[in-house]
Amino acid sequence: MSPPSTQDIRSHCPVNYALEIFGDKWSLLIVRDIVFAGKKTYGEFLKSEEGFATNILAARLGFLEEQGILAKTPDPADGRKDFYSLTDKGLDLIPVLLRIVLWSAKHDPSSYACRREEFIARLNRNPDKVSAEVKELVREGGSVFGKLNG
């Protein structure tokens, strides 16, 4: 199977680009949204650029929770809303995600990663150190680039 052409790719997010090439993307895109954009709710995930279908998003969130990747806690201010966060098992995906970002930055000239030259340079120089920093940041409720649209 040949790789999709640039116009067939839903977005040039580095994670999406890689997953269009070699696998099911939905689960890692949820992890990506937590790590890079700080998304925490169903509604925030639903706004992702790749266009989650509501049934797929609900199924993926449930599956990731069942697998111990995500933890779900109710919003104390609004019991109808839940917050999702990465468990220790989920945090262990961060080095993999960052390697996918590097791969995409190298092979997709339209990758959003190319707009983050300083971050990519740091990641290339010392991926283990950056992975540890990102894991700690996300563990504390932060994200690499804060709240991003899409």
C-alpha cells in the first residue's frame, strides 16, 4: 500500500501524518491532544482538526480508560462533564509520541512541527530529557503548547 498523497492527509499534525502512514490514529490523537494542547474534556477532543465522529470518540475514550491509559474524573463544578487525564501507563506513551513527532518533522515538509523549530531542535538534541520534562509537565496538568485551537 502506498502512502497517502499530501492532499489525502486530513491534517499535517506530526502525529496524524505518521498514523496515516502506519496505523489507527484515534487513540494516539487523544493522547496527543492531552500532551500538546491540554485538552481534557469530550467537547475539547471533539473539536480536534481531524474530525472525530462522536461515536468513535466515545468508544476510544472508553477503551483507553478500560486499558488504563486514561483516568476519568467528574468535573466538581459540573457533574455532567468529565475530565480525562493520562495515567502513568498513558504518560509512558509520551516518548513514543515525541519520536513520531520527530519522524514527521523530518518527512512531512508541511508538518506543524516545522513551525516549532526550537522545540524540535531540543527534542533532536536530547529526546530522553525532553520526554522526561514533558511527562512531568503533563503529570502536573500542563501541556507542551497550552490550549490550542483545533
